[in-house]
Amino acid sequence: MKVDILLGLQWGDEGKGKVVDVLTPRYDAVARFQGGPNAGHTLEFDGKKYVLRSIPSGIFQKDQINIIGNGVVLDPVLFQEEAQALEASGKDLRKVLKISRKVHLILPTHRLLDAANEKAKGAAKIGTTGKGIGPTYTDKVSRNGLRLGNMEHGDLSAYQAARDRHLSILASMGEHPDITELEAKWLDAVKYILTYDLIDSEYFINGLLNQGKSILCEGAQGTLLDVDFGSYPFVTSSNTISAGACCGLGVAPNKIGEVFGIFKAYCTRVGSGPFPTELHDETGKKIRDLGHEYGAVTGRERRCGWIDLVALKYAIMINGVTQLIMMKSDVLDTFPEIRACVAYEIDGKQVDTFPFTVDDSRIKPVYVNLPGWLTDMTQFKEESQFPKQFSDYIKFLEQQLGVPITIVSIGPDRQQTIVRK
Ligand code: GDP
Ligand code: IMO
Ligand code: MG
């Protein structure tokens, strides 16, 4: 068997959580391969809304196994909160959740470093989620990281060494925090995690594949936030692309099957950084209001704009997308005209590639205008109900992007999902 991968093609928040939940019944296991609690994946069903940060979005279906892979960075305190909330709702988490002992741990001092780094950058700040993601991945790559497996046998020396190193960096930045309480809570939370089934996830996952089991890999963030290919330096600190699933789970490239690329019918971004099709006008505000475009966890306002096909084509190329999933189509139900950016004009020249420097002040998006469908689609059950203008919009996108759109989402609920024949 092969693994399928579902990942975001824009700047995150495309609706990955919803679709992973919807697709999980097709699989035996779901695995997160990168990112950490910077993610906020929302699921809605039976009139209730859930937000997941580190736990895979397959967790609400039946008995599928959910795996937190080695590429993830885990904050024990936030994990404990998330897990205990699920347990309180009646889920027998320990039966279905497995955690790689190779995950890197986010320390309280990583979060403090994240904040101090942002403060030091001043106006050039990234606008991170403040969860310690950058400092934790930095430690991993510089070979100073602390892995969950290091904590299994009660030896705190690796933790203490990392903590002391962080405190001296913070001191050099003028910060002298008292971490006594944070540390006590963190150490308790580590004990809590250690009550879960820790696995060598690369053996576990390849073992499942060898037994003929199917696995869905769940991306976090989005391609335009990838540390190599995103709008650097305004990116996250991991590889959010399909190749990230290989490194983040120990799955070989020839074991990848379908790659589901998920995008919104428009575009959003949260935090700083370029966004060529951003709308600063009433239309942008209308998208934000109708799409409830506020961060799933932080509540931060998301910046909104038209769909950017230059960026989407780039993302499709890098990920090897085989199927597209379009989200939040319903948000555009009341727009008389929809716009799609098909090229960038940079210094008077038209380009259709994503440039090295994405500089909003030099990029003028070239738009194609399409008629809106002016129809409430939120109660639709099948594709045959789509108004002609919406079907034409899908056709236009498929022709531009060269990949079929196989699922269309018309609302936040599980049920509001149309699988195209
Ligand atoms: P993720 O990080 O990719 O999982 O996405 P988020 O959960 O951060 O943000 C997506 C938001 O859109 C959530 O509030 C979802 O409940 C909501 N959502 C998902 N699909 C749809 C849809 O088709 N229509 C509408 N109106 N909302 C949707
Ligand atoms: P999901 O999985 C949207 C953004 C932050 C910031 C940049 C770096 O829910 O789609 P970080 O804390 O990772 O160092 O922040 O990346 N960012 C996200 N934006 N959705 C996310 O996750 C994000 N995770 C990080 O806003 O601009
Ligand atoms: Mg999100």
C-alpha cells in the first residue's frame, strides 16, 4: 500500500481539518508529519465545533489509528489540554493515538525565545503564532533538540542543558524570566504524555503499509509557508510540502500515492508577509465577514483576497498534486463577480511564475473576471445542483491548473461536502 497526503496549497487554514475528518473513513490510519500547535484544524459535525492543534483530524472517526509523526514538534502542556478535552468528551484516546518518540519537544523557554525573537525583529516581525515553533526546529537542526524519547527514563539532564542554554540566550537579549511555574507544569505534562503509546513511527507506519493498510498523511500550514518554497522569511520553520511527509514519517518517496491539494475559492493569510492578491477594500472585508476569517486558535484577523492561480500552480508543481479540493465556495455565493489572478505584472512585464522576492509593492495581479453564481449552495447534496456559473468556475480552474477538482466544500459541516463523480 501507499500513503496519500492531504496538504494546504495556500497560506494555511484552507480547511484541512474538515476534509481529513471527511476522508478518514476511507483509511486505516491518519498521521501528522510536521508543524505543531501553530496549527488550528477545525471540524464541525452534529452541531459541534472542535479545534485540533497537535492531534490528527482523524481522531473523531471510529477506530482509525492516529499517529503524531517524528516531524512534528510537540508542546506537552498544550498536548495535555487538547487530549484531556477529548477524553472528557468520551474518546478513549489511548486506544487510537500513537506518538513517535522522535518528536521534538517544545520547551517553555522555546516559547519565550519565539517572543523575544519577534520583539527583536520589530517592524520586520514574522507574526508567528508564538508557540515556540521556530526555536524548536532551530534546535532540532542545530542538533540541540530534546526528543520525547529522551524523557522516557526519567533523566532530566538533556532537558536542563537545553533550558540553561535558552536562559543564557534570553539573558543576552535582556530577558530574565522566572520559569519556575512554567517548568513545573511542563514537567507534569511530560509525565502525562509518557502514559501514551510511544512508537518508532517509521517502523510502525511501514509495518502498516506492509500489512496492506491505508494511511492518510495530514499536512499543517500550507505550501506558501514552507521554509524552502514559501514567501521566505515570512514562513513557518518546517517543510509543509508533500516531501515533508517522507521526512516527517519515514515514508519513502515511492510509497506516496494520491496527493490531495486543498485550497479556498479565494485566498487568506494570517501574520506578516507578502500577499499579492490581498484586498484592502470592502470586498476583502466582505470575504472576511462571510468566511468568518479569524484564526481558529488565536482569533487573529485573517487577511483576505482573490484566488491566486500563479501561486496555486507553483504549489501544485512542488507537491505533485493529483487531486484538488476546493473549500469555502459558499463564501462567494453572494458575489456578482469573482476574480482570479492568472499572472503577475512585475515592473511592466507579465510573469506566471512565483518570483524569488514576492514584493507586493512591485507586483500587480492580472485578473480574469468571472460571473458569480448568486445562489445559496449551502444545502446542496450533489453536483447536479450546481448553478451553471459555478460549474463554469470549476471548469475554468481545472483548465488553468491542469488537475481535477474532486471535492467541493460548501460549508463548515462534515455533511456540506460534495464529492464529484
Ligand atoms: P485548517 O487549518 O486548514 O484545518 O483550517 P481552519 O480550521 O484553520 O480554517 C478553516 C475554517 O473554515 C474553519 O472555521 C472551518 O470550520 C471553516 N470551513 C471549512 N470548510 C468550509 C466551507 O466549505 N465553507 C465555510 N463557510 N467554512 C468552511
Ligand atoms: P494551519 O495548520 C495559518 C503562520 C503564522 C506566521 C508564520 C510563522 O492551521 O493551517 P510560526 O508560529 O509557525 O513560526 O509562524 O506562519 N502560520 C499559520 N498560518 N495557518 C497555520 O496553520 C499556521 N501556522 C503558522 O501566522 O505568519
Ligand atoms: Mg488552521
